[in-house]
Amino acid sequence: MNSLAERLIALAAAGVVLFNYPILSAFAVDGTIAGAPVLYLYLFTAWAALILLVALALRRNGRGGRGG
Amino acid sequence: MSQEILIVDDEANIVLSLEFLMKQAGFQVRTAEDGEQALEAMEDHPPDLVLLDVMMPRKNGYEVCEEIRRRPEWAGLPVVMLTAKGRDVEREKGLALGADDYITKPFSTQEVVDKVKEILRDRQGGG
Amino acid sequence: MLPEWSILLVSALYVGLLFGIAYFADKLGDRGRSLVNNPYVYTLSIAVYCTAWTFYGSVGLATQSGMAFLTIYLGPTLMAALWWLVLRKIVRISKLYRITSIADFIASRYGKSMALGGLAAVIAVIGITPYIALQLQAVSSSFDVLLYFPDVEAMETPRGVWDDKALYVAVLLAAFAILFGTRHIDATERLEGMVVAVAFESVVKLVAFLSAGIFVTFWLFNGFSDLFARAASHEAIQSLGLLHEIPGGYGAWLTLTILSAFAIIFLPRQWQVTVVENVNEDHIRTASWLFPLYLLAINLFVLPIALAGMTAFGPEMSPDNYVLALPLAEGHGALGLLIYIGGFSAATGMVIVATIALAIMVSNDLVVPILLRKQALSPSVDLSRLIVNIRRLLICCILLLGYLYYLLIADAYALVSIGLISFVAVAQFAPPILAGMFWKGASRAGALAGLSAGFLFWLYTLLLPSLAETGILGQGFIAHGPGGIEWLRPYGLFGITGMDPITHAFFWTMLVNAGLLWGISMFSRRGDMERIQAALFVDVFLRSERDARFWQGTATVGDLQELLGRFIGNEQASRIIYEHAETRGDRLADTEQARPELVHHVERVLAGSIGSASARVMVSSIVKGEALSFEGVMEILDATSRTIEYSRRLEQKSKELEQATQELRAANERLKELDHLKDEFVSMVSHELRTPLTSIRAFGEILLNNPEMDTAQRQQFLDVVVRESERLTRLINQVLDLSKIESGSAEWQLADVDMDRIGREAVEATRQIFSEGKTELRIEGGAGDATVKGDPDRLMQLAINLLSNAAKFSDPDHGRVRLRVDDGPGDTVQLAVTDNGPGIGESDRQRIFEKFHQVSDLQAGKPKGSGLGLAICRLIAEAHWGTIWVESEPGEGSTFICRLPRAGGEHCDLTAHVDFSGWR
């Protein structure tokens, strides 16, 4: 239970870091990758990755983690 | 015709001493320095008794003893095991595998000679 | 372009469908076949977050500040990651204490305070009104775009009230909200029809927006890269840096992220769908990732549409209308209609849930408390009917308020700016709620002060200026401050400038709100009720429903039933009391004294209907005698939480015990293994000692019994005796060495040792063994520094062991042994001993360093090794942070290599790092 809480907090914190200055500024550059602007691609990719990790964190503990 | 003893041990010096003792007691002697050599030597014609060391490279004494007991043509061939492993478990294992006697190293020369003679006498007497 | 009747017809059909779905879902729910007990419906209903703002406004925002529109969805994603920790607690508290709204939550947490509940309700209504207006505006303008495109001027022309579609939309929505939002008086009963309808709308808007995005990206353009490439050369897009910059700056980016993270919990409509309508806490698991995924999907095409719009239209077209205008410009009327319906569904979903949530909040926390206080209710009034009617009236009022605001500011603002004003308003709920959930010390006085101050600052820095910009108030006060007082400028309070208005307002409101909450809580005395509620909220996971028994009172069952009956109807009341008695196994006569549990139960049921503060007032009006003192309640609470804590510890203990047992079992296994290894070792030593002893004894006896033996033979036998005695001595020494090293009792020195010298001295020491045989010994290498840290005697032993090993196994006739000291890879020194013996097979190369392992195929007649020399080498090498191995091909000789780190590396204590005990 606690480790789930720690995992979720860590993921949220990672999200805050990924989606803000200064890391964000590293991707706010001119240029494209596979035709898409770097910033656009980065934000959506990082976003999707975060969602996936949250899903995994909550899935893995799937059963029996209730009530406390 | 005097009886033949096969001495099997990987320690050359021990073979040397046993060979001397057996010859002195009037037996013919053949030697082998590991299990496989011993079995090969017996294929030709079986000896009257085998003095068999346990810890040897390529087939140890237990394996040789098992093999001997499995082969009908060698049924009744007396096997005396010699070992430096002095624990009861090992003695029992040897006897369970069909050895006739079990001598612990270091042995008394008198004891080995007496035991060999005694076993061979019993055999003859028995049949 | 499209005939007006067709748009109206489609809109009407859509609303009809919505009514149908809600009706159907309610009927199913009544029959016990609920559609809402499903994590996917729950998640879709949370997507009511995506309103017309998302649908139209994001595109507008993207044309000004590029990717910044995404912050509104990244914030909720981050918060959703924490839902399992935060939202689940809110849900648990709300269910346990029958809390029906944000205002009720705050009121209840801070000692069932009517003042706080009322204040929160006012903030919510005033704060959300602009947001509702935004939806009406969006529907109205999307209708106009559909109707008049491409006549931009006609689109933007204001129309009279009766000609305005927004009014009719508002009326329709009011009807829906009244029908499906006020079915029960108990606000904790779920509004299944509403939830299912909203979930359906979430599907519609997602499909519609994705259709628009796919049409624009793959129909108007040849996919993403084509679109981005053409946009990149567009002048305005280039100069604004939309593709690769954050035009609003990182400060605003962060503010919007935090704001929206708060909004996803504290917007009244979000609270309604995530907390009040939650059926099962476990659904939060799914929603935590699925809802962000929904957000991601609906935002994928926002930037492409914005860019396409900018390349296609001039400045006279409002960017908020791009979504609709792009397909219309290509003559795709049907697609336009679908997109219009999508936007319509986004707007209506928000308005429906928001008005219902606000109506319940205002009725429970503002209107009913006032009515009760004024004693305006004569006993003959049917309160349940009255309350339902109040809620219906409130729904109409709130929609009317939204409509008026819309008329006032119509078209003066972009959609997003209006929405953000609301976001800052609801962010005011964050400090009192979050602090209240996790900090028992937060007090009513602090919450009241913080919330009031935050609200006032919001009014002054955001709402007033927004009204001023529409021309109702003088524009001057924005630029120069009221009465020309510069430091009171609403966008630059206290002379602090440089932030955009939203960041500015967010900063000040949060500062005063959280600051006062914290500061005043530190110094205010809290009443009993506050302390009890604080404990109940913060420790909710330690409590059970039966806990909060505050009433020592003397109310009769009849009184309680009558009270309950006034609010929820007599039939319902007697059923509730009967069921409660049933579960407790009590039989209750009307005149009997009610147990405290029953009194509490009645209060909770009432709280669901009229809010916790009013419920408390009502119950205390009929219970004679005092409520329990703080100490009394805390005692009860502590007892239960102690029990829960105790059982939890027991569980913990038994888990620990289980683990300890496991560890013990493992340790036991290990011991057994060690014991076995030790046995094996003793047996091996015994064997190795007995073997030479056997020869010695045998020849001794032979010599003794044969005094007349010929001299040559006697000589041979005596020679054997001597050599076997030597072998025995060597073996005994090595066993002692080994056990000394292994037990760590060997005395190690730590000195700088020159391996070159060690090599040379070892060669000298073993020269005799070599000269006895015909083996040639050479020493090579020796250039450069070969200093290692270590014990010189041990290293010498290592070298000698390797050399004597080589001497034994090198070719008997043309033996050649070579010792070489040189640099190893990295910062290491290598000592290598090569022989030209028979070599070592692959299977033996590892095991040769084990104790008593002897290579099977040895040449007969040669003296054998004790089987310990190499094992000792390995111990010594490892104790010096080194490694030892053998490289060999059968028939090609072998090379034993010992590699040691050069002196000056980061070594530590000599013996500490080698775990000898495990080495066997």
C-alpha cells in the first residue's frame, strides 16, 4: 500500500519535472522529427508515457489493495 | 595354480605395497590404477579376488563394485574395498553394494593379508 | 449556409436523445440494473471536464500561445496520478458522512460551520457563472457560424434576446437539470440518468472532435508532416513561434498547470461526478489513467486545427470558430453539423452537471440554513417538497445568472479567458480542503479568513476587471487603479507587475488564502466540534461508519422519525428507522429513547438532504441534553481507532513473523549446507591424510617384517616412506594455512609490495624443486612499476604455490616453466606462470581452484598436489582484491594468471570484504 502511494507520488513528481521549465525548454526548439515539431512530439510522447506508467502502477497492485 | 588378486588403486605407492604383500603371501597379482582399467582387466579373465580402492578417477570403487555384482559371470567374485574414507556411512554403502569386506586405510599389513586369505578359504570351502 | 430549421431540428433531436438516455438509465437504475457501476462510465462522466472551452477554445488559445493550451490537460493528468491518494480519501469521507458538495465538505470539516458552507456556496456560484456563460456563448456562436458561414459579419452581429439561440438552449438545459437532477431530495442518492447522459455526451464530443481533426489533417492536408511543414512557412505562425516556443512564458505555463490540477477536483461539476456520483472507490483506479488518456486523445488535433485555421482564414474569423469553419469552408455541411453537435454536447454536459451541483450546494448550504434560522418553517409545511422546489428554482436562477453574464460580456472575451477566471475562483477551495484532509490543526477561523480573503482578492483582481472591460465599470481603474491609486491596480497589485492577469490573481489569492489559513490556524483555539470533525476527516481510513456517536441525548424514536419525515417524507423516514433498528436487532417503540447510534444515523441521513450544518441544527433542536463533550467523543474515537490500529499491527506482526520464519528457514538451509560442506571438508582432509599415511604404515610394517630384504628394494621402500612423509607434512601445513586464512586469524600485513621482487624471490625459493627434475625455469618481464598493496608473505606464498604447481605438471622430460610479471588492463599488475604440461580441460578450469579438486587425468608416478595449493592461491588473490584464473588448452600447457590492483587504488581493510565463511 505504501509503496503504491510512493510510486504514485513519484510519478506525479516526475510529471511536474517533465512538463515544466527547465526540461521543457530543452524541447522548445525549432525543428521537426518525422515531420512533427519537436515540442509537440515531446509533450504528447511524455504524456502518453506518464499515463502508461500510472496505469501500470495501479494495475500491478490490482487486487486486495483496498481499505487503507 | 595359485590364486590371482587384482589390486585397484590410483595411488602408485599403495599399489606397490599391496603388490609386495600379496606376492609374499603367494598370490599372483595384477594391478589397475582406475576403475575402467580394472573392469577391462577383468573382462579377459576374472581374478579370484579384487582389492578395490574407492576414491579413484574415471569410475570409482562403488561403481566398479556395482558393475561386478550386476554381471552374472562374475557372481561370487570376492571384493574387498579399501578406503581412506573412514566414516560408517561409507562402510555401509560399500557393503550394501555387495562388497565382501571393507578395510580402512591406513591398514595393518597383517590384517589385509589375513582377510584376503580368509575370504578365499571360505570361498573354496563353500564351493 | 445550412438552413436554420435543419440545425434546430438536429439540436432538438440530440436533446431528445439525451432525455431518452437519461430516462432509460434512471429506469434501469430503479430496477437495480445500474449502468453507472462501471469504471468506464465513471471515467467518461469525468470527461465532462472537456467543455466548449476544450472543443472550441483550445484552438483559439493555440493560435495565440502554441502548446500552452495543453497545460489545462496536463494539470489534471498529474492530479489524476494522485487520485488514488487524494480523491479516494475525499470519496471515503463524503460517503461516510453523507457530504453532498464542496461547500458541505468544507462546512463539515470545520465544525459543521454554516458560515463556511454559505461562503463556499457563494464563491462557487459567482465563480462558476462566467463558466456557464462561456458555454452558452459557445453554443450561440457555433450556431451562428453554422447558419451564416461564410458571412463573417453576420456571424458576429449581436441579435436580440428572442432571436438568441443561447436563451433557448438555457431553457432546455434547465428542463433537463430539473427533470434528472432533482428526482430525489437526498442529494447523496445518485443521479444515474444525468451521469449516463453526460458519459454519452463525452463520447459524442470526442468522436466529433476527432472527426474534425482527421478531416483537417488528412483531407485538407496530407497528414501531419504536410500540415506542419506548410504551417512552418506561414508568416504569423512563424513570428508567434507557435511551433517551437512557449509564447506565454514558463511562469504562466506552471500557473495554468497548477490551476487546472486544482480544477479537476474542485470544480463543482467535477466534484459532483467524481465524488458524489462515485459508486465504487475502485473505479478511481481505472479513471486515474483512462481519463488522462481521453484528454490526450481529444487534444491530439488541437494544434493541427489551429494551424490549418490560421493558414486558411484571415484575422476577421475568430480562432474559436476554426473547428467549425474549416469543414464548412470546404462545403462539408454534414461534417459541420456533426462538429456542431459535438460542441453542443460539450457545452450542455458542463451546464447540466454544474447547475445541478450548484443548486444542491446552494440549497443545502445557503438557503436551507437561512430558512431554518429564520424559523420560517411552520411544522405544517411539507419540507421535502419545499426543498425540491427550492432546488428547481435555484437551477433556473443559476442558468439565468449565467445567461445574464453571457449577455454582459458576450463576445468581449475569448472562451479560455472566461474559463480561467472560474478556475482561479474554485482554486480557492484547495487550501481549506487539502489542509483539512491532511492536517488536523487547520481551524475554522483560519479557513474562514483564508477563503474570504482569497475570494475578495479574486473579485478584485479578476472578476471586476472582466466586467470593466465590457464597459460596465470605468476602464480607468484597470489602468490607473481606483481613484488613481497606482498600487491598487487590479492587474498590478501593490506595484507588482510582470505577470499576466491570471498568474497575478492566482499568486495573490493563493498567498492570502493559504497564508491566512495557516497563520490563523496556528494561533486560534478550536472548538470541540472542530476538533472532532478534524479527527474524523484526517483519520477517515481508521474509522468505521459507526464511530461518530456524538449524542448522549434523550430523543424519542418518535421525535426522530417525525423530524426525518418532514424532510424526506414519512414513509421513507419510517423505512430508514425501521431498517436501522433491524440491522442492530433493536425493536423500537415510538416513545422509547433512541440510542445514540440512531440519533447519529438520522443526522447523517438529514445531512444528505439539507447539508451537514443544517442537519446538526435540526437534530439538536429535538435532542434534549448535551451533545457529548469533546473528550467523550475522542474517547470513543480513540477506542475504535486503537482497535483498528491494533488489528492492523497484528496483521503487520503476523506478516513480519511469516517473513522471519522464511528467513529462519533459509538460514537453516544455509547452515545445513555449510554443515554438509564442513563434513565434506573433514572427510576430504581425512582422506588426504590417510592416503600417505597408508603407504608409510604399509612400508614401515613390510620393512619391519622383512629384515632380510635386498638393499635395492629396501632403498626403494624407504624412499617411498620419506616422500610420503614429506607429502603429509606439506598437507598438514597447507590445511593449517587454509584454516588460518579462512578464519581470518591469519595476521595480514598491509604494505607496498613489489611483485617483481616477489616473482624473483619465489623463483629463487623454488629453484631447488626445479633443479631436481629436468625442468627449465625462466623469469620474464620486470619492467616498470609493479607495486601492489598487500601482505608480502602471502603474496610470496601465492607465487611459490603457482610455481610448484607448474613444476609438478610441466612436461616431465622437456619441462619449461616461465614466470612473468607485467601490467594488466586498467590499473592492475599481473603475475603469470606458464607451464608446458598436459593442459587442463574446460570443465576443470573453474573447479581446479576448489579445495581438493584434482584434475582427473594425471600422469601416473608423479607426486600429486595436495589439492589445496590453488585453493590457497585463490583465497590470497581475493583477499587482495584480485582475481586468479587459468588459461589452457589440453596438450598445450597452462597459464595461471593472478591479477591484482595496483597500489593507490581505493582498497579498504584487507580481510573485511572477503566473506570467507561463505567460501567453500
